[in-house]
Amino acid sequence: MKEQIIDQAFVYKGYKKTELATMYNPHMTQKKAMETFNKWLRSNPEFWLRLQTSGVVIGTQYYRKSQVEIIVSHLGEP
């Protein structure tokens, strides 16, 4: 019997920054995934301003569901 791989839908909820960064960059170490994720978040000034308006700062370690929705609307689902 063959194994079936079932794609699970992305769950919109609060996430730790490290968890979300690793979801977007599963092939990288956690440190490199965080560096890349941070670069993506700040690469677009309008997007970064939208995140800041929602309460995100450079040191944010946990994203609320509403902030995750903003991130996913820009980056797509991980």
C-alpha cells in the first residue's frame, strides 16, 4: 500500500517568530531561517509599516493571529 501525503491547510493562529520563520524556510537552520525571514519582513517599506502599525517591532518574538494574517497576505502561505 502506498503512503499518501496529505497537505494540511495552514492554520491561522498566533505563532512564535522562530516557528513561522522555520515554516517559511524549512530547509535552513533556525538561525538562517530567522535572518531570511527578518530580511523579507523589512524588504518592502509599505509592508513593514503595515506590520509596525499592527504592533510589530524588530524584537517581536510572537505574532498574534492578526499579524500572521498580514504576513501571509504578503508572503503567501508557508
